[in-house]
Amino acid sequence: MFFKIGECYLDTQEMSLHINEQSILLEPKVFAVLMYFIEHNDRYISMEELHENLWQGRCVSDAAVRRIISKIRIVLNDDHKEPTYLQSLPKRGYKLICPVSQIAETSTSEDTEKPIDVKNNDAKKNRRFLFIVIATLFLFSLTYFIYKNTDKEVHVVTKVIDSVISDKRALAVSNDGKYIAFTSKVSHEENDHIYLKDRESQTVKMLIDDTTLPRGLTFSNDAKHLYFSDNLDGIALLKQVALESEAHKPEILVSDFYFIADVFVDKNEDGLIYFSGQKSQQSAMLIYKYNSNNNLLEEVTSVAQKGAHDSQADISPDSSKVVVLRVFLDSKRNSIRVLDLKIGSTLFQHDQNVVIYDVQWLDNEHIILVDDKKLTKLNIKTGDLEIITNSETGLIAAKVLSSSSLLAIRDNVLTNTLIEKKLPLSDFKNVELIQEKQPKQGYIKAYQPVDNKIWMVIKESGVNSLIFYEKTKADKKVTLMSTEKPLKLISSSTSGQYVLLKLQERITILNTLDNSLTYLSKADELIGDITFSLDEKSILYTRKSNGEWQAFKHTIEEKTKEKIFKGYRFIRPFNEGYVLGDDNGRLSRFETLKESMIPMPISVSTEHNTNWTIIDSTLLWSDHNLINTTFYEMDLYDVDASSLKSKTFDFNVIRPSFYVDKMNNLIVVESLGNKYSDIILFEIQ
């Protein structure tokens, strides 16, 4: 077999590379790594993936792997600074960026590239014929490559299953398909419920009326028990309830966990219950196996990389494999790995840079992926993707009924409200309500008031627009920029000249006077915190580099940058210096004149959907536990937190993210509308 890689040809049988009329015999491991890059040339390959798939069971350093990659660059005559073949990106890995195609085995580099000495018309005809053959083969290979890497779509019929009108997060289906169990939460109620629906009689009854965040739900193989997770403020339990009992009293199977998410079983092995669990808030989420016959608990997966969590999983119908959804919080990457259930080796891996909510086996060769835009069928042997449906947005979970049908939970579109709330917390009153979705102006993604000025990001028909207007002239809105790329509003300067944005994952400064953009970061850089300096002439931000957080000061006019602190992820300015927070959110106050670092008695949240700020000499921050949202307030110079005040709301009513208007001493929070979900039946035809 031959592959054309840019201007080179790889002979897989001889393990040799043909380039510039030279043939280079490759070392076995160099050949193996190069072949892996060719087979996965549509995406970046991480160092971890190379270890797992090419050095299975062997302890090899990253430096040894990099030496192999350097040898590949050498034989390809590739410059790592300006690559034409192999590109590397921090935190993402390596990717072939040159054209790659498979050609017929009868074609070699000499046949296709070496000049032919033409001395007569027959030779010219032969060369033309050879060129046509090669061009045909190349076009065939290119067509096949596009076919293999293009999502295909199948025809489906959907039907809404009657259930309780409520917010649903998890569902389960009995092996015989007779029963459906689902979680339910009515807006503004404190507890979740679990219901059981008989598909034959169409009756629905409540099983559990008092549980918290039951994110995992599954039947036993004989449908005599239902297993579910119960998460109450840092205390997570795996429970079971006997379905044949009238009392339906839950029994605790596993405790001593911080959070338990997905729960599932091996359909061919009774007594084994699997779940994704987190031992502590700082630890990674892993897949665990609990044996109810002997009460033994063991880890199924392990995580070496910080910020990686195995959040969802499922056992294949033949019980030989487990598919694991690994979420990388730092890089926002989702990895679907198929592992051999007995020995744990990686059999298949597929990466996506979109949020994946659920993974389920359809049969022994296909996996169902649920993301925020579509249902997809993934073939683990070929890597082919088939779109089951992309017309049902809001899908968050799925359960397979058969190879041609499945159930899914679909969230319905809500109309949320943005609320301006007056500070301090003792006077936390609503000032103004803004509807998040309005018929004539689309969906409001962000709303930032600064004195009389309003900045908004509105999404309509797939386009994000940055809008500016004055409150007294609300009918005279100005669109400063529009883009189909992801756009997030961070904050605006008081004068309104500069606006901090995240544009396609890059921190960006917009100068509203000339509409010029200045980029502070690259798309793959990990930014921890960002804000204006007090005089608004500089931008303060933190970035993680080589495993260490560093704080920088970027001067806007001069476009210069200087490093000002090391080891801090969070930064805010105040009159006498800076307040800094480490990777765990623990705060310290740095006073510039005294050059002293003073530890503070509190920590801010490290969750991405929270915020913190300093207004005059008051520190304000938000936190949540998925049940409640809490806003905190404390004097900046408090040494024992005696001035600490708080206000708590239902997490499903008030979200913890907020924008700040220091001029009017208020913040803007999001209040959710009445949330409800449907259970949808998909029939694949």
C-alpha cells in the first residue's frame, strides 16, 4: 500500500519513504507513529493518545516520544517553526497539515514523480496516459477520503412520549423496553423526583419524592430494582429502590463520594453496577464498578492529566468493551474512548471540540453521541459518523431501545430574564428586568450596563452581534461588529472606548473609536482571569504556561506586556494594589507601597460560570453547588471574615454569573424561566 503525503510517498510494505528520488528506510517506531498520524490526519493527536495507542503497557517518557517525532520531521525535511507537514500546538498535540491520499500499490514515487526521458510520440502518449491514471487514482482517493470523513444523515421519525411536565435530566429504560424511569423537577421546588412509566398501560407513578440531583439512573437486568445517584451538597450516594415493594424505600449501596453522575449496568452480568464518581471536589471523576454480591468497589478508569474527567460511560452489548466520555476542562476537548473491559487497553478514540452530553452503545460496532446540536452514530471500526438528526436542538441524554430506536431528553426553549440588582446585599433589590429573548432583536447572550451605556451581545440566525446604545436612547442602537464566530462579552471600560471580548476563544480588545481589534491571546492558550486596571489604560490577565499561572499587565496604547506575578490564577486591582487568587481560589492582598502579600480569610469560586469583583473597598463574589446560588460580600480589609454577608437563591432560578456596573453600584444576573423537558422517541428508518 502507498500513501502520498505532500510531496512524499510512503511504502507501507517496505516501511520506506520516497522523497526527491531518494528512498529512506524508516525505523519501526518512526513508521508506526507516522502511520498513526496518516490514519488520523483529520485531527490533532495528543501526547497521551500516542502513549496509549503506540506504547501500550510500556513506561516511555514524553521526551522519547518527541525524539520519534523529531525523526519524522527530519525524514520529511520539515521545519517545526514553519511546518508544511507536521504541525504541533500546545495542549492539542500533533497533526498532519499536508494533503494525504492513498494510491494504488502499482504506483511508486518513481512512477509518478520521476521525469521520463521522452524521445518519441509513443513515450509522450504513455506519459499522458500515466498522468491520467494517476490523476484518476488521486481523485478517487480524494473522493473516498471526503466520503469517509463527511457526516452522513439518516431518516428518522420522532414522537413525544407522554410524561410529567417538568425539568428532566436523566432517564433509563428496562431491558425489555416495558418501563421508563426519569428524573423530574418542577420549577422553584427544592427536591427532585423519580417517576416510573409503564409503556404498556401508559401509567406514570412516582417512585422517589425526595432526592437531589439524581444525574444517574438505570434498571437492574431483571427490572426488579432501580439504581440512582443522590447528590446533596458534597455528599453523594449510590442508591437502589425495589420496584416490587409498595414502600419504595431507597437503600444506600455506595457512599463517601463528593459527586456521582452517570449510573449504568452490564446487561450480561447481574450484580455489577457502574458509575462515574468524584471522591472529592479536587479529584478527577472516574468510572467505578460496584459488585453488589460482595460489596467490592474498584476503579475502572484512571486519569493522569489534571482537568480531565470521565463523566459518562456505557458497556457494549457483548460486555467486551466500555465507551468512556472524557471531558478536558482546560482545553474544552471531549474524547470518546473505547476500552477493552478486561485489560483496559484503548481500542478506539474519537475527539470532538463540541460539548457531548451522553454516549450510548447502539450495537457492538456503533456508538450514539449526544451533543448540543445533533444525534450522531459513530462507527468504531471505520470512524465514520452518521447524523441521526440535527433538527432537534436541546438534546441532553439518550437511552437505546433497539438498534433502530432510542429515547432522548429534549430541553425546550426558555425565555429567561436579566435582572439588574442593587448593591449592597442588604439592599439586593431588583432595579430593572430585561427579557433575554425578544421577537425583534433575537437572543441576548450578554448584557453589560456601565452608567447610562449598555453593551449587549445578541445572537440571531447564527450571527453574534455586539450592540451599543444609551438607556435614554434605546431606539438608537449601534451594531459595532457581527460575526458567526463564538463571541463573548467580558467587560467594557467606563469611557466606552475599549471593550474586552472573547472572540473565537481569543481574548480581544475592541477600540470603538476605530473598530480595531487587538488580540491578547491565542485560541489554544488557557486564560484564567482578565480585567481592566483602575485607570483603564491597561489590561490585567492571567495565563497558564508550562503548568504555572502567570499574571500580566498589557498596556493598551503602547501594546506592551510585562509579567507582574507568578503562581496566581485570579487578579483584581484596588486602590492600594492587587487582590490575587491561587489555583484553588484562595485570596491574598498585595499592597504595592509596602510590597507585602497579606493572606485573606476567604476563597472565591474556581467555577467558570461564577464571577468576582471589587467595588470601592468591598469584595463581591458568587458561588454555587448546583442546588443553590450564593452571593457573598465582605470588607476588603477584613482579617477574620466578620463582615461577611451572603444571599442565597435556588440555582434553577438565579444563575451565579454576573456583570458589574460600578457606576450605578449594581450587578446583572440571569433569572431562568420555567424549565421543562420532553422525552422523545426516535425511530431510525
